[in-house]
Amino acid sequence: MSSQSSRSSDAERWDGPSPEGGRLLAGLLADPRRRGRITHVQNVPARQGRRARWPHWAPRLLVDRFALAGIEAPWEHQVLAAEHARAGRSVIIATGTASGKSLAYLLPALTAVLGEEPPDADASSPYATGEHPTRAPGGRTSAGGGPEGEGTVLYLAPTKALASDQLRSLRSLRLAKLRAATYDGDTPRDERGWVRQYANYVLTNPDMLHRSILPGHARWTAFLRRLRYVIIDEAHGYRGVFGSHVAQVLRRLRRICARYGASPVFVLASATTAEPAVTARRLTGLPIEAVADDASPRAAAAFALWEPPLTDLRGEHGAPVRRTATAEAADLLADLVVQDVQTLAFVRSRRGAESVALGARRALEEAVPELSRRVAAYRAGYLPEERRALEAALRSREIVGLASTNALELGVDVSGLDAVLVCGWPGTRASLWQQAGRAGRAGQEALAVLVARDDPLDTYLVHHPEAIFGTPVEATVLDPDNPYVLEPHLCAAAAESPLTEADLELFGPVAADVLPDLVRRGMLRRRATGWYWTRRERACDLADIRGAGGPPVQVVESSTGRLLGTVDEPSAHTAVHEGAVYLHQGESFVVQLLDLEDSVALVEPAEPDYSTTARDITDIRIIETLRTSAWGEATLCFGTVEVTRQVVAYQMRRLQSGEVLGEKPLDLPPRTLRTRAVWWTLSGDQLEALGDLDLPGAAHAAEHASIGLLPLFATCDRWDIGGVSTALHPDTGLLTVFVYDGHEGGAGFAERGYSDAAQWLHATREAILACECEAGCPSCIQSPKCGNGNDPLDKQGAVILLGELLRDGPKSAGP
């Protein structure tokens, strides 16, 4: 990226190329106590847009309607992606926020709905794009075979809010032939029949496709026969175990479409991501073209990295505690509102979004009371009409400050703001740029601020700006071949239509290996014609696609019997144990009872001033070593492990300060998880050369810090992974540190850690060194989910241990 930067010491003499962004930042630095909180400022230059002509095949009516919507001509990347799709080539468009990705898929999709015929495409397999053309009435050919070539479109979004926003945009075009409708859990029963029979543009989500559309495909015959395009929006969000499940759902969709003689083109829209074609191919199983050169214009912006100060409060073992990112963001939001700078603050949790909005309103009530009503919160859980009203108020500038979860990151049409605050690292560079891209009105400079949480990764990033600004975005990690993901989808596919030998290639190389076990367990029955589902229950219920398989635990309000939500079964011990604080749509509950046998957690409303964190003890056993690298006398490994974990207590922390209030014991059974891990060992000679070192504390601290930094290299959250460290492991006979995937069968995170180990572990050591605390704190080596109460930990010992590990290893090329 061509950009300029300055350090915090230069803030007073701002001379970057972004005078407006610099002015906005200077306003935040009017309080001199804040000047030391900025660790870096990046000036992102403006970019001119590159227009293209409308494709020759675009219907005049459609072009005119886009013109009425303010689109006089498309950008180059929109036309390139649309041409790929029109020619029958599946494509992913991976460009920045507000780059107009929706136009790229609307052009071919709406052309198909209007009855314009695409050219035939080549195909080489029953599931390849362009195969199975059928003859339509009047002698015209179309992939869907609808009347006069009119096709249908299936649009998949990760959230209902995004689908509703897309529906609003579609209806604003006022196309008489377009019959668009959402089909999700909120669609009334009496409307669902109309959607199945008459809609030609259906907007839904992967959950509904998995649980309703595919199991009931016979009722969708007319729609599926004419299906020409499958649009997968926000494709970068399909990662980890969730992405692996969605990959298998899409393979089931392709199989059912082929049964009805259709082979739709897949069009994926994504935030900028590394290797978009590779990721999209893993997700869909199809050859994919990639369009990643963003031709849309971009406003210049100042991007500041901001670290809240240490406070006088003390956490575990007397460790210093930083001011919370939410409290810091609330103050910044209030200051920007006073300057009439329209600002969106992205916060990771629903409670956090409400807290930032409330804190900003309180600050404004003291300083400028009339402005407090111009600040609001926005998150999932609000009624649709409430969300639409907030979006409209933001567009009209009635609201100047809005604190939101990532519900406003995922494509909802809110852009052109003055400033964005990102409260805590959002998980990936792709998400960071997606959120920051909301700022920048036409011709106006913009400001973005990343406010660091008290977390090793956030601490590392605000002190290593090159890890954000000089590095490509991540590749999305998913593993469709995970047998624990694949097995339930093979059962679901067999229930939809008996599996045949010819289907196995579609589901990947592992499918043939797991089928005999499914037969042995009585899940499927082998006949001469294929594999059949044998049970009375619905096969699709075997997979919770947003969890890791197994029946989810239902969370029920005990006094009313109201179902609040579900928790995937592997997370139940830590999320809904007795005494746990459970949040739902801004309301707080405390768990009274966890009944694992009946898969239910009973909760009661409460407003505790604390959060809860489960404590556990963990043992790990190496099952199989799949890869090994020698780093001098040290060894790096990747393989299969068995993790036995038992939740034994939970800790209570005060919400505002993070202060530990106490710990209570729990009596829960141990759980066993077979998964994938990356681990490293040091030899006895290496340890002897290090002299007198607290080996358990040093290894434990290195484990915590490495877990905190792995999300920088694999698209995961620290809660998706776990770790174990020991000065002497029985399987290796050496000091060993493990980091493992927290999902049955693995999710690809540990594998990415192994492949990027040099960069990852160098970054881990640098993060510990950069932290200004003396003996360790939540910003470097303490973990919020440590089963041992963050004891023992040795900060300096971890630096020495990692230095010895890396001494003869590959040199780091940066994250």
C-alpha cells in the first residue's frame, strides 16, 4: 500500500496528506493526556475510480432502473465479474467495502430473471457449471429450462438482516417480472408456500437451506429446475467449522440441482481476502474465477492505532489492568459527536455495543445534554423495524454516533460516514478493512481508529503496525473434509436422495472412507443402488452448522418456558454451566441448571455486575504425528491429539474493571475431544543451557501468548483454540507446548499455525517483549480462559524459552 505514517510524538505537528482526517484526529488529541495513547497513524491515500461500459447483454430496462438508483455506469470490476457469471463461469468478487459488489451479481442474476438467455458453457462433470441444459418451450435453451428462458436465483446471506436489506434494494428497482422474497425463520408459514411456488429470487441463509429447502426439495421442484445463479454474499464469513459445514451444504445443493437438470453458476461476494479463488473453490467444490482488482473510488483516510492507558486497578496476582476498550471508545465517540463528526463504533459483543452507546450518552449529558439523544446502539436482536429506523436515522444524520456489533459490517447499506471506531481487533484484517471502509463520504477525508483491548493480539498489533498495513489480508481457513463435519451431511444427503457411487467425488476424498462406519453404526444402509437413510428422525438435525455437530443445548427461561436460544453441545460446559451469566438480545440471565442428558439449560433473568469465565483442567495425548520440522535441537510438529478437558470451576469478574470477585467450584463430567494440534519441544540440552528457569511458568506463559497471536495468522478467534503446556510430557519426554483446534476433528487453525510457525512464534515473542508490564498481564501472557487461574506464569522465562526455540528455526518474514 502506498501510504505515509507518523508516530504519536508527531501528532501535534500533523503534516500528512489527509488534512480532514488529521483535523478529526487532532480534535481527539485536544486532551494532552491522550497523546501517548496513539502508537501509530497511517495515512491511506485516495483512489480514483475506473468506469466501464454496461455489458451489451444487459437489458435496457435494467440499465435504466440502475440509472434511476444513481448508478450511471458500472466500475470495471463489476463488469468483469458479471461477464464471468454471464458466460457460465462461477466467480468470486473480493473487493473493499462500498465497492459495489452487489451490482456485479445483480446484473447477470436479474438478466436471468427477466428472461435473457446466456450463452451455453462447457462442462465436464454432472456437477459442473453449464451442464444439463434443457430445451425450453419455443425451442430456446436455458440452464434452468424455465418458460422463455426465465431463470431463478438463490441468494444466501449469513444474517437475516443482510437478506432483508438486499430485498429492500431489489424492490426499489420496481421490476415487474421480479418476484423477490425472503425465506427464513421469520417468514410466516402461510407465506412460505407462495415463496416456493411463485418467487423467482429467493433470499435465505445457509441454516434454512440445510434444514428446510434441501430436505424438502420436492416442494421446490419448479424453482430448482430453473435455478440459474446461486449468490453467496459475505463469503469471507464462512470459515472454520461453520464454513466447513456450509461447504458441505453447498455440495448437497449442487447434487439436488443436478437431479432436477439444473447446474447453477455460483457468484460469491467477499471482503478482500487472500487467495479468493482457492477459498471459494474449497467452499463450493467448483472451479472459480477471481476478481480482486478494486476499481471503485476511495476517500483518503487517517487510520490511528490507539492503546488505552494502564490503570491503578489490579487483576490476578496483582497484574495491572488497562482501561477497557469500551470505556475508551465511549469517550471518543462522545467527543466526535460534539464535533458533529458522524461516527460508527464497531464493538465485538452486544453488551459491549450497548455499553459504548450508554457511556457516550452519559458523557454527553454532562457536557452537551441536547446531543445525548443523537447517540444510539445497533445490534442483532432488535426488531427489524427498529433496525430499519436506526439505519434511516443514520443516513439522515439524525443520529451522529452509533455503536454497533458487526451487524453493520456485513453489507447493510450504511456507508459514507465521517469516522469509524473499531473497539478491539475484529478478528481478521478483512473485517478491519470492511469496518473501516464505512468511513469516507464522497470527496471528504475520513478517520478510522482501532482501540486495543487488554489482549495479547491487540497489544501486538498496535505496536506492530506493519502487521496491519503492510500485510495482505488473511486466507479463509476451512476444512470440508473434517469427518465430524462430513458424516452428518452424508446422512442428510442420503435422506434427500439415496447416495450413489457417482456422488462420492462431489463430497470429497474422505467420503468413501467414512461411509462404512456410518453403515456399521446403523445410520445408513447399503443397497445395490446406493446408501439409504434408515432412521425416522430428520437426518439434517444431526448437524448444527454453527456448532460442531451433536444436539445443541436449548437455553430456556425457567419462569416462562420461553426458548431463548441454543448453545452448541461442545460449548455447553463453558457457556451455560450453573451460575454462568448468559446474554440474549441485551438481556442478562443466570443459569440455574444445566441438564446434559436432556440438552437443556434453565436460566432466570438477572442483572449481575460481573461476567463469568469457566476454569478447567486439561490433559492431552498424541495420537498421530503427521508432520515434523527440526529447528536445530528443537522440534515443531503437527498431528492428531486427544484432549480430555474437565470444567472444575468458574470465575466472576467485575464488568467495568475486570477485577476478580471470586471463584466457585463446579461438578461436570470430563469431555474428550479428538482434534488436530501444533506443538513444539525443546531438548534436555537446550533447557540445561538456559540455567535456572521456571520451566512450567515459562512454558505456560508462552502457550497463552501463542494462543493470543494465532488469530493473526489463521482466521479464528482465541476461543476457537486451546492449549496445554508441560515441562515434561509423557508422550515426548520433553518440555512441550501444544495449541489445538477446539472443534472435533479439527478446523484448520492448528495446521495454519504449523505452516506459519516461524512468523507466528516470532510475533508471540515480540508481543511479550512489547508489553510495558513487569511480570505479566492480560495484554501479554494472562488468559481470560486459563483453567489454572493464570498460575504459574513467568514472563521473562517465556521470552527466553521462545528465543531458544527460534534460535535455529526459520527467520520470520512478518505476519
